[in-house]
Amino acid sequence: MSEHSANPSAAAATGRSRAVKAVIPAAGLATRFLPATKAVPKELLPVVDRPVLQYIVEEATQAGLNDVLLITGRGKTAMVDHFDRRPDLEERLASKPELLAAVKRTEDLAEIYTCRQPEQLGLGHAVGYAEAHVGDAPFAVLLGDEFVRPSEPLLPAMLELQARTGGVVLAFFEVDPAETTRYGIASVEPAESELTGIGDVVKVTGMVEKPKPEDAPSNLAVLGRYVLPGRIFDAIKRTKPGSGGEIQLTDAMELLRTEGVPVHAIVYRGTRYDTGMPLGYLQTVVQIACEREDLGAEFRKWLTEFVNSDASGGPNT
């Protein structure tokens, strides 16, 4: 269950409801990881001994979002299985309490629901499938290939900010200008003074999906976390295909902004793990392995020896 209960102060002060549900779009084909992802969903690739998806669900529940909807696709039922009970496995692990606790933890993390996206036509298209589950209440969207360090949480501040404004809340991080073609990029201005106590908050004045460096309005990229009002679903329905011929969530949010819906963001300066590409995935595995109390010291020692060894021969194993 959640380690931190939701703070009701903002909702009580504004009369607005606070997001209590999380949506994780996870229907993509993960072509960058083929052939590994031909039969295994990218979201279940292990980071040491936990799949990427578990880290993301844990991030949601840590912020009090215990209702989680997975937007899935063909061949991805294993994602749901990961959070289901395994009585046969639990029986086999009866004499191994630590392993048994780790397995049972996945069952108790959250209430997991699923919805099938039959055709992948963009992030906005995927989020649109959550309407029946979410209704007109605000909700969080967590992309299925990145997460943040638990000791440096991001979602609580985003939920607080959305409860105060009632609008769209994003998370940004700074990127090298040459990398703007990989992300949604925003133009911003200082936020209203009453919002600055929540964190490093900015007001969003515009967004563009994957611009060329010379066309980018800033180097603030959209991190894969959103807290959205229920009216986003109507905006998605009115959004035409954009970058890549797909229905982009960035375009739907920009449509709401032009119609007067406030859009703010928190600039995140904590540790972000990006497993969306092989290099980032490998970096995440190494970093988290180095930080593990049970593995870190021995792994760092081996890694140092490997890096310092003759490249032609490598270290002794």
C-alpha cells in the first residue's frame, strides 16, 4: 500500500478533487529492444531483480495513487500477471520468507486494472482509452519507461499543484539542446507567487512536440509524468494527428491551454531513470545495482576492475 497518504489540504482549500488514480500507457511495440521484446514486454525487463513496471507502480503508490490502470496491447498480458497472485509459487517459497515477501509485495501494491489499446496511434490516443475508468476526475499519467528515485519524489508536488490550479500539471527536466528532437519542449514564464511554495513551479506558455534544436523554445523537456483534468478526454477527441501522424498528448494539452485551462509544471532536479532506449536502460541497471546495499559494494568493485582492465582481455571472472 501507499507509504504516504494523500494530503487533502489543497482539495479542501479549493473545493477541487485530488487525483487518486494513475494511468500507465504500456501498449507500445518497443522496437528499440527487439528481439528481446518480441515475447517479453519492455515494461517487464528487469532492473536487477524488479521489472521497470514495478518501479513505476511503486512510484504511484508512494504518492497515494493506489488505483492503477494499465493501457496494454497484444502480447502484454504478462504485465498483469506480474501483479497477480501465484499460490503455487508462494507455497514453494514458504521456507524462504524474504523471497516470499518480495513476491507477495507485488500483489499488495495497488489495485491493478487493464484496458486494451488495439492500435498504437500515439500517446494521446492511448490516454483516451482511460476515460471510462477515470471519468471526469483528475488523474495522473506515468509513462512506462521512466521513473524517479524514491527518495526524491516528484508526484506529490504535482498532485498538490493540480489540486490548487485545477488545470494541467507537467514535469520538466533540462536537456542538452541537441536532444530536443526526442521530447515535447515547452516555453515558460514565472509562475504565480501563490504557487511557488510547492516547488520549482513555472507557468507553461506553449508546447511543441519534438522540435529541431533551432526551433525549440527552451531546453525544458517533458518528463513522463502528467496530472490532468478530466476534460483532457474531450480535447483528445478534438486533436488531429500531429508528429508522426499520431494523436499526441502534447497537442491535446496545448489545445486546452489555448482555451484558457491553466498549464503549469514542476522542474524536476532529482534523479530520473530512463529505460526507453538500450543505453538508458543499461545505465539504469548499473546505477541501481551500484546503489543496492546487498550488491553495491561487490558490484562497484567488479565494475571498477572491469573499466580499468585491458579492453582486449577484460577482468578475470
